[in-house]
Amino acid sequence: MKKAILSLLSFALCLTAAGQYVPPVEEDVRANLAAWQDLKFGMFIHWGAYSQWGVIESWSLCPDDIEWQYKARGDMDYFEYRNKYEDLKKTFNPLGFDPDKWAAAAEYAGMKYVVFTSKHHDGFCMFDTQQTDYKITSEECPFHSDPRANITRQVLDAYRSHGIKAGVYFSFPDWHNNDFWWRRFPPKSNKINYDPHKHPEKWTAYQDFIAAQLDELTDGTYGDLTLMWYDMPVTDEGRTVEYDWERFARVVRGNQPGLIMVGRGMKNAYENYRTPEQEIPEEALDYPWESCITMTHSWSWRKNAAYKSAHTLLSMLVKIVSRGGNLLLNVGPDGNGELDPDAYVRLREIGDWMQVNGEGIYGTRAVAPYQEGPVYYTAKDDYVYAFYLPEGEQPSELPATVSLGAFQPLTARSVTLLGSKRPIRWEKTQDGILLHVPESVRRQAWPVDPVLCFKIKVK
């Protein structure tokens, strides 16, 4: 074997200097974080009253002069639009809501955890909070009388019944709350619209509101949680004030010890893992991380949205896992609570592939050199997994030979192709090994051609 063959990444090596990843000090959080790293694949769900219109989630309320934000408003007066948007709760009646159907599809796809949007930036709560009436269980919302009205609980219970671990997304900004966007002033950006140093009572009240909602979400009403996923936890442009992270940690971990906290972008001890959005890091990272990526090109449901191919989605998964991360793949239900048929097709295609190749995904760690051309590596126990992943969308058969320069297995029976019962003949070369792929294997029908995985015994 060449040098650094089994240089597995370890988050214990993470740096703690300012601006860099800060590992949690709590042993139970560390243990849960290590277990979460083994899961590799999860489902993100963006859903709210806005889904009735098929507009971008929450952001059309933001007053910034940015087209993708204001496009949904057209030429409508901002305040008129805001009133119409907030009235969406009076028509939200998702009678097609069937979380067990979603969870069954996620289970088949091989997803091991879910993160559900309990509240997005618009402040509309998809759970039965007692802190505001801007919620799915409000008497003004027609769905409130439905036995499934406490949607967050319904979703998390359904996913747990399918063996999927539960996580909750929670927006720190709440644009409906008068202690965040004080109605004395017009909103100026997605941040608070007043000076908290001039009006400390407003800022104190808002932090009390957050703490109360976090207590509700973690007090057991919504069952055992794996993580709390906090979005946009930055207060104002100058960051002259901060949230009381220590208080929030006491609340949620007092209720559920060891809970993972994801304070996105905070670069502090409460960002237990990092989650780059809609991108895949170019290289392996030496701390826990996940890429959150959409199945379409939008987080929320949009009519006639184009879905990425199974080949594209699985390519993302392989690249992410080879670099030490997890993939949190987003779906967006429509206003009636249903996923598009294309979403189910993709989840089935991914599941067909995972039935064959999941061994090289789950419980693995990144291993140098991570990638060689179209080959991406993961490692687990005595094995290295080499995923053959040529670029492009068009399926093609495997080549007759695949060259690997990083690994030299010890026995002639140490190379197999997952999904095939036949061993792969190989030979040592000056640069590594050369795999000979039989024609019968190359012409075999695979779930997603040609994203295939070779299993190499290295010990």
C-alpha cells in the first residue's frame, strides 16, 4: 500500500482557533455526533402555508432589492403583499397530507434521518406552539380541526416508525414576531429592524420567545430528537448583539441530553456540524459536515419543477461521502400536502441503487486519496470501497479495465463488485492495480448506470 492509504479523517483533529470548527466538549454530544456521521443520508422537508402559492419559501416577504426575493410580489405594494401572505393561514388545508407515505419512500431510498421545518423565517409554525397564534393549529386555519393538525408531531412520529431518526429545523428569524420585525418600523433586511441596544426589552422578549418555543419542541411532545437545525442565527448586519446560546443549549439539552445543535455559520461550540448549502466542498474536510441540497432547484414546492436525475443525485451522494460528509436531500410538498410523482420516482431509483451499494456508503469514513479521476473512495473496517463515477448524464457500460493507483489488495479474492456474485480479476501494476471487468458484468443491468462500487480488501 502507498503512503496515507488508510489515513481516515478524525474530527478529533479539528482545530479550535477562532473562525474554525469547535468540537463539542460534552461526551454524549460527541457520541451522538459520531453516530450521526454514520447515517450519511437524510431527507430535508421544506413545507408551509406558502406552498399553496408555489412561491419561494418565506423570502418574498424580505424587503431587499433582490429579484429572486421580490419576484413573487410582482408590482404589488409590499405591505399589501405581506397582508395577503400572512392570510395564507386562513386557507391552508392540506387534506392530502400523508407523512407515512413520505416516510416509507424515504426509508426505501435509504435515508436514515429527517429534518422537518417546524418554522421557517415567515414565522408560521407547523407545530402546536402556545407562544403565537400564527400556526397550523390556529382556529383561523381550516386544518386546525383535523386530527393530523399538529403536523410536526405527525411527521416525526411517522419517520421514527420507519426507523428514521428525527431532526427539527427552526428559524431563528421570525418575521411575524413583533419583537424581531418591530411594526413600529418597516423591515430593512432579513435581520432585526431595530437597535437592540436602544430597545433591550424587545431583544429580551424575543430571546424569551425563542427559548419557550425550543422548550416546546424538545420537552417530549415531539418525541426523541437527534438534532436541532437552527437557520440564520445571526441577529443584525453588524452582529453587535448575539443570541444567548448557552441558555438555548440548557433548554434543549436539559430536555434531551446529548442533542446535536446546528447553529449554522456561527463557528462556535453550538455549531456541532457544518452544513454548506447547495454545494459540495472540493476536498475532504476534517470536521463533521453535511451538504443540504435540493432535489429540484428550489427548497419549496414549485409547479412543474424540474427534478435532478437519479444519476446526478447519486453522484452528489458519492462525492459527499467520499469527502467525509452527509447528504441532506430536500423535498417540498405542495399546498395539499403531497409530493410530486417525480419525487417518488427519484426516491425509488435511489433506493434501488442503495439496496446494492449502501454497504459502501453507511458507516464509512473518508480515506486518502479520496478521488482518482472517475473513482471515489470510502473506507470501513478492513475494506476500501471504490465508486466508479464517470461524469455526464448518459448511462454507459463499464470499461473493460479500471485502474486504481492508491490501493494494492493482499489476496486474489479481495476485489468484488457490489451487486455481482463474481470476483473481479486484478493484477498489480507499477502504479497500483488494474481491475479486469468481465463483459457479462459490464453488460449487466444496474439500478443506476454506471454508478458502481468495487469492494477491496486491504487488511
